[in-house]
Amino acid sequence: MSVLLFIAGGAATGLLFGTLAAKGRRAANGSSDGELEPKPSRDPVREVVSERDAEALPPGVVPPKPLGVPFAAGVDRPVWPLRTGHPRRGVVSYRGVDGKVRGSWARRLAAPRGGKNGKPRRNHAGIDLFAHPGDAVLAVADGVVTAVQSFHLGSWAVFVDHGQVVVMYGEVDRRSWSRLGVAVGSSVKAGQPIAEVACMARDENGACTSHMLHVETYAPGTTQNHRWYAGKDAPPALRDPSLLLLLAAQETSMPAVA
Ligand SMILES: [Zn+2]
């Protein structure tokens, strides 16, 4: 049994950071959409990170701030889930324990979604990684493909059971897994291409304007996505992928170019 490290954020500290960050954000981009950060969990703001995972982050990488969602953990030496030539490859968008957001504010877990055209307000249930359409999506570890489902704007999602965690590789091209010889029930190896990044929108000239890999992580056994509605506790099966992706980004095996 490994020793566990408790990161105690402290509700008051979290609220302070959240308030300061929100003020800074409004000042920076003039946003007037009035969208708010999700409320901190009613549970004590205390999350468990395995000591091994926390220690694996090199000095200088600020650990993610707990958001009331358990961290996806227990994947040994995860592989970065993309082979891409995107200039921002390897960027993990997240809020650190110091309250500052790294990467893109809108791409992080818990960023506001919905709230327009009568749609309910939600919290982003995953992290969006920079990628080009058609880029290969790679399994972060050995595992078994357990489900596929339709997802956002005509894209699809592939679920892989990696043992301690299920990863949902979202916003991938429909049936791209089939072209790669992958199906529900397939065993896959770490780093194996399992799908391709979808194009979800195009401009009037046909250029793709919406493309990324959307990564959600879940408790073992999960075979469909769960939405996280604003002001509500996160779905119990949801996991925070920040730490897993930060660890994957450290791996020298990250493919550099498509
Ligand atoms: Zn997303």
C-alpha cells in the first residue's frame, strides 16, 4: 500500500484564488458573459494524489489545483495521446495550486460551457489538447477499447479501459478507429494509434476551424460520458485528467511531428 500525500487546498484559499483569477480575467479580456467558476465542492477541499505521481512531476511544474474531482492516477509512464506537429503540442491547460491557469483558460477542466440558446450551463468535463485534424490519437497506456459513442458536433469518442482509469478520447473522426484496425473489444498497446482527430467545423473556404483532442477520464467501468452541470457536484465517476496529462507531457516519447 503506497503512502498517500494529501494536498489540502483549503476552501478559503481556493475562493481567494478563484476571485483574484476571475478579476484578472475580466480585466484581461473584457469578458462580460457573466459566467462564473464552478462552486467549490461542499466536501472539504482535499484531494488525494499518489505520492508517486506527485513526485514524478519535475521541479518547476506546478501541480494542478484540486477541483473536488479525484485525479486520474495509477497509469505508469503515460504516453502523450497525440502524434502531432501542432506548435502547442504538449500543452496541458489547467489551474495550478497557485491559482494561475496554464495553457488555455477555456480548454481546462471545469471551464464554463453552455448557457446559450437555452442550453444548460455546464462545466467542461475534460481537457482539450491542441491538435490538427487527422492527427493520430494514441493510447496513453496498454488497455482495452470498451465503447465508442457519438460526441460533439458530429465527432465521436473512444473509451479505453487502462486498468486504474478509463480514458475517453473525444472529438475524434467517425470510424477512424476502424481504419486503424481498432474496434470495441480490441486490446491496444501504449502509444498505439486508436483514432484520428476530427474536424468539427469549417469556414466558408472549407478550412477546418474546430479541431482538438478532448480528453475525459473516468473511474473503471465507465462506458459513456457524464455531463457536469454548473453549480452541481461533479459526476461521481468523473476524474481530473490534469495530473495524468502533465505526467504524459514529461515523457520523452512524445512524438514531435506528424
Ligand atoms: Zn473539450
